[in-house]
Amino acid sequence: MGCRGEERRRAGGGAGGLLGRSRRPGMGSPGGCSSPSARGSLQLAVAVGEVVGRGWPPPASPPSLTPPSPHTPVVLSPQHLLLFLLFVGPFNCFASYSRATELFYSLNEGLPAGVLIGSLARDLRLPTTGGQRPAAPQPPLSFTIASRGLGGQYVHLDNRSGELHTSALEIDREALCIESGGSTVPGEADTVSLTSSSSSPDSCLLLLDVLVLPQEYFRLVKVKIAIRDVNDNAPRFPVPHIRLSVPENAPVNTRLAIEHPALDPDVGTNGVQTYRLRDNYGVFTLDVEENESGERTPYLIVMGALDRETREEYVTVIIAEDGGTPPLVGSATLTIGISDINDNCPQFSDSQLNITLYGNSSLGTHVATVHAVDLDLGSNAQITYSYSQKVPQPSRDLFHLDESTGVITLSSKVDGNTPRLHRLIILGNGPGCIPAVITVLVTIIKVMMRPPEVVPRFIANEVEGVVYLKELEPINTPIAFFTIKDPDEKYKVSCYLDGDGPFRLSPYKPYNNEYLLETTKPLDYETQQLYEISVVAWNSEGFNANKVIKIQVLDDNDNSPVFSQQLIELSIEENNVPNAFLTKLHATDADSGERGEVSYFLGPDAPSYFSLDKTTGVLTVATQLDREEKEKYRYTVKAVDSGFPPRESIATVTITVLDKNDNSPRFINKDFSFFVPENFPGFGEIGVISVTDADAGQNGWVALSVLNGSDIFVIDTGKGVLRAKVSLDREQQSSYVLWIEAVDGGDPALSSTAKITILLLDINDNPPLVLFPQSNMSYLLVLPSTLPGSPITEVYAVDKDTGMNAVIAYSIIGRRGPRPESFRIDPKTGNITLEESLMQNDYGLYRLLVKVSDHGYPEPLHSTVMVNLFVNDTVSNESYIESLLRKEPDINIEEKQPQISVEPTHKKMESASCMPTLVALSIISLSSITLVTGMGIYICLRKGKKHHRADENLEVQIPLNGRINLHMLEKKPVEISNI
């Protein structure tokens, strides 16, 4: 047996109260290990310790120590005893330490109190009180936890049996080990450990030190209890909304790590195993990578081409699932934004513009505007305009090009030397792009006469030739005055408005050459935002001038958000995961800017456990829904814009909770009791078993079946009616206990059971059965000297029914004999007694027809029996008596019903004071005469028929004197017909 190098102090007990102490190698036997001689010394030291502790002689010797001879007493002096203890003490300590051991158990977390973990006595193979009786008395084993740390709170150790059970404090593996950092809990050294050398890396251990006493079996047991994980936690994302950005030029198979993976306190296969997307839009998928420490990180993989200009955002739900049975899931909203790259360049809608310019145009005259479009965003869509290097400098000087707006204006005066044709090649420049090219051909027409002039005076707000008007402005809103002038003042000038739009140009009276531009109907930003019109002046010589006016309509918050559906009908299965996705609401607002920005809100009638994302419109439910608690939800949602004042619209959301088979059939009672009269007809209705199932549809269909006793009982599944296939007899079996199973129609099906107790009520279907006398032909000799009030015999009957149906009454309904009224029967006990003294002329055969009746309801049942009494001094002629018995009895039946009543135990005597003396003298005289006569007859008959009597065999022979104990006779049932 090996030894340990470190010293540990052990608690000791048992014989002599010795304390075990470990030794370092080299301090005991050679090599630091115990030898057989050391173990022998240990055993001897224990024995001597018992001597010291209990006195001499010792009550019992250790099994390994040879007991002293009964003829040679053992005597140790105190000096020798002290030396002996000093010599063997180190070996005793060393041997006790060498008996330390380890036990390893495992159990699931979350078990209730009282679950058996293991038996230390059995696993250590320690002797118990069971089995063979030991040669000498053994002290009882004792088990004690050495230190009350954290481990001792979760277990209960039986100090006597050594059985280790779970305590009332439930073990939560995640709270016990994972939250403690996977090591020992501070302040509770050696009580909780996440790993050990003998277990898997994700083990969670409870460590206990258990002392086994008394000293004969002393050891320190290291108990390790591995806590196995169960799948009691669902994956949970640390944030409810995860955003991920993917460049639109990301190639196929691009992998992007999702920075917020789901967390699951469970370990192993009960932890997070897989991820999936509810909608991958055909361009995304998920992959999971596991690092060296076992952590699983989801990766988003691009499976198709992306184009921000086509779609700039994808919203889906990422679902994490663990590997438990059944698996648990968690979810979060995943928004995948497509970031823009400069993959589009500016483009002109036309390749060439042809412009005609009069030579007398004034400086700053608008010549043309070029406009290119870039589908990118932000800085990628910034466009600047410039002249090509091919444009000559004179043309550059004559026409100014605004590099930001693309507006071309006349910047120099046109004279006779100015070329009449100018080719302006203009470039639309974007970052990192080849410039787009457009050519503007400007033809200058020389004018010999000066054209009319159009002078505007703006009433509405105007900036750089652009007039800004709010929508919903009233009709006839003035925009500008225009004054028409003829420089030569000799031509007639007319003026008109060129262009489409709700505008009107009319002369302003009473002034000449003054025109007012005004609106003809309210403007609508959502219909058209920009108008371009021209005020044209035309003289009689064909010369004209025009003034181009741009009218920009300003948006007003005149539109409410509009839901795509006014009634949003949704459905979700009950027992959903928390924060489950329901739908994404969508509302549009025709207004622009912040006036068209829509926010979403739940109505005041919405339950608190529904959530609506203000920005995205994603509707979720935070808790599990239970269809049995509520099947329909109906509430409103609002879409509110950001205008001032804000405008809103309302839609209605209806949610139908779909049923799952999560409810077992439920009996109205766990125990049903039915009372049924016996002889109940076959397939009669015994009772109705009421059972319900809170589920709906097929999940709520319930089928009933009889688990035991189906050979006798059957149950109607549709109505729950319990029936018996056969008639039931209480005398054969008085009660039945059935188990009824209810199974619903779900998949998988759920079931429950109920106990049915059927108690049979007795009915009066058994007449009394006469057990004594056994035959109508039996008889009894009654001596004439029998005193009045003496019991003669009894009628004994039983009834198989119960209650009042089994209460029996006895009555004599027919009599025959010399003086038949001399006998009376007790209606309750059936005892027949002699009522009056028998005289000389009362000798002979008496036949009493006894009716035995029960008190059954509604109709009592009865039987009859014939009681034959032969009054005589002796049975002198038995054949004669038998011939009398064989004759057909002719007995008048009395119509008196038997009644049970309390009767006095002695008859009441009523007579005059002289009657007792007279009766006594009469009896003495009559008795003397009867005795002499009877003796003479008896002697004669005895001599004549002595030899014949020996051959006759009467049916019943009863002693002629003394009281007859009828209960000592064998009582057998006989069939006696009813009257």
C-alpha cells in the first residue's frame, strides 16, 4: 500500500480514542510504506487501547488478534503497557492514514431533495449489521462530513447508513460552477471545482471529506460528486438587434464574423450548436467556426451578388439552437446593410444640346443647364462640371460654366467680332470615373433691331431665378409682376406665358405693359415639385424675348403615413421562444424630408409583452404565449411622421395563437366513486367519467380506455359512460378498482389516468340458509322432567347479503303435537325453549315448522325448516318415530310474521299469593305417580327390544340429559324449500 508525502491530521475514534496521523516516507517502515508487521502492530495497539479504555478483561478481541487462552490469564503492568503503546503508536497512525480512499459519483443538476447519490458503506465494502452475526459485538459505523462547506449544503449524509442524498437546496450547475469562474468558490476551499483529472474538461465537482468511525474502520474518504449538465437554459443573444455592414462589391463566399454570438450557460451538446437565418433572401447563409476553447462563432457568408443601388438593406432574424433534447432556441434581429462603393459614374441623359442666343442678349442671360446623374451615394455621387480642353479660350470667356450646378450664362457682351457658332464640350466629372461628355452648340443670331425687354419684379420668395412656393398656397397667389418694354418704342409688343402648370399671366389693369403672374389652383408637392415656365414678349416685327422662371414647390406636412394593410392578420404557435419575430410593419408617407420619416408605436390597447421597434417596425413578442390562456389578440398600432404638427394613421393587428399539444387530458376528479346495486344489468350505465383537454382541434380529442378489468368493464369514449359487460354479484366481489386512461389526439399524444372505485350495493337476492338442523327428518328427545324456561335446541341460519338484508328473524309458523304451544322460539337467536311443564298426557312427537326470514327491502326472503321434538323418558321405539316423521305433515300455518324485539330474559309471573303452594303440591304428587308408572314401562320395553335397538341407526342421536351445545355440532348447509 502506497503512502502520501504530505501530513494531514485526521479525526479519530473507536477503541481507546486513538488519533491517526500520517507520516512522511522514512518515518515508519522502510520506504515509507506499511509492512505486515506494522499492520499487526496496529491491530495489537487497537486491542491494547480497548483494554486501557474499558478495563480488563476486554469485551472482545479484534478479529486479527489471537485471543488469550482461557487457562492462562494475561496481565500487563502499567510500565510494560506504556512502552508497548510508544512502540506501536507510529504504526497505528501510519496504518490509519493508509486507509484513506476516494469515491466518485455523478448526478444531474436540478434533482429534488432525497435522491440517492450513493452508499458509502456499500461502496467502501464496510461491514454492516446485516448478514451473519459477528463472533464479537461490533461498534456501529459513523459517517461525518469533516467540513461544512458549500458542498455540504447540497447533500445530506446519513450518519448511520452512510447513504448520501440530495438536500432541499437544488443544485444549479450554472450558478454553482460557471458563475464561480470554473474554480473553487472563494471562502469554500476544496468544496467546488470545475475540472478534475478524472473527469471531462466541462465537469463540475462537489468535493466532500467524510470521516468513517470508529477507529477499527477509521478512514478519510474523499468524495467527488460530478454535476452533470441538463439543458435548462435557452441560447440568448447579448443584444436584441445586430447590425452588420457588407460592401456591395463583396465577392461570393465573403465571410463576416457576427460580433455578438449567442450565449448559453449550458455546456457540451446542451450549449449553442447551430445558427440559422429565418430568411436568407437567396444571397446569404451562415457558417459556424469553433475555436480551441470550444466557443462557436457564427459567420455570415455572401452567396450572391449584391447591389446597393437595387437594395440597400436586408432585415432578417438569426436563430441560435442548442443540442439538447428537445433543443432550445434564441433569436435576435439581424440587419445587413449594404455599403456603397463608387461603382457608378456620371451620365448625361442627352449627348448634345442646341441653343440659340440673340446677339443683343444682356450679360448674365441664362444660356443652358447641363445635368448628369450618378447613382452612388455621398461623396461617390459628387459631380463637377468643366470645359474640355478642346473648347477654345474665346468661348470660355464668352460663356461661364458653373462647375457645381452646370448652369451656362452669358458672361461677355456679343459684338460684331464674336463668332456666330460655339461648340461647348462639357465634362461631368465623378471621383475615380471617366468623365461623361455632352456637347452644347450655341448659335448666336445677329439682331439689327433691339428685341423687347422683360423686366420681372418678384412678389414671392426668389433666389437666383428660382421662386419658392409652399404647397397648399391658396388660389390666385401672386408670384411676380412683369414689365414689358420696347427699346425702340415703335413696335407693338404682346406678351404670353409659355409652359405647363397651374399658372396664369394676365394684364394688370389699369397699367399698360404690366402683367401679373399668379397661381390658378393649389400646388401639390407630391404631384410635382418643380415647374419651369417662360414669359415671352413678341413685337410686330417678329422679334421676341423671354424670361425663364423656375418655381420650386416646398413640401408641407399634408400627408399622413399610410399602412400597406389596415388589418394585419398574424398567427404564431403557442410556447414560442421569447422575443419571437411576428412581422415587420410598413407605412409610407408621401411627404419629403423629416415630414416623411415614419416612426411606429403600439396602441394603448396592446399588451405590455408585445414590442414594436420604433424605427424598423419589427413587431415581436417578449414572452411565451399560451393559447389556453388567450387565443386571440387584437390591438392597434400607429405610424407617426416627424412633421409639425405630426400626422399619424392607425392599423389593427390581430394575432391568432395556434395550438400545440401541451396539455394532457384532465379528469374532473382524480378519484371517481360509483355506487351500483348488485345484479345491475349488463351494459347498464354505471357512471360518467368527465375529462377535458384544454388544447384545441385534434389535440383536444380525448379517447378513454380501461387499463385493467377490460374483460368486465367497457367505457364509451364519446360520452365517457362506464358500463359493465356482465351482471355484477356483490356476494362474489363487493368492489372493483379500475384505472381509466385518457389519451388525446396530439402528436405525440399526451395522457393521464384516473382511479375508479365501483362499490356494489347489496340487494336482497339471497334467502336465509339454514345450517341447523341439517334435515327435516332429524329429531331431538326431550325429557318430561325438563324444567320450564330450559333451552331445548336452536335453529341456526346465515344470509349472504349485508345490512338489513342479512338480519334474520325466527318464528314458528306451524305446530303439531299433543300440546304444541309448550315450545317457544326466540325471534332473534333462534333458540327454542320449553315454556310450560310437561305432563303425562303431553308425551309424543312435536313438529314445529320454523320460518327463517330476513329483513330485506323491498321484499324479505325466507326459508323454512321442520324441528322435530320427541317428548318421552327414552327413545323406546325408534322405527315408530321414524314412521311418524315420514308421514306427510299436516300443519296449519300461522299467519304471524316474525318480529325482532327486545324480550325480557325471564317470564313475568302473575298469581295470587296462595298459588305457589298449590302448584308445588300438585307437581310433587304428579311427579311421584309418573315416575312409578314410567319406570315400569321402561323396564318392560327394555327387556323386550334390547337386541333390536342395537341394529337401528337413528339420523340424530342426542344425549337425554344436560344442556345441548348445538354450536358444537357440525353445521352443514342443506337445501330447504321455501313456503
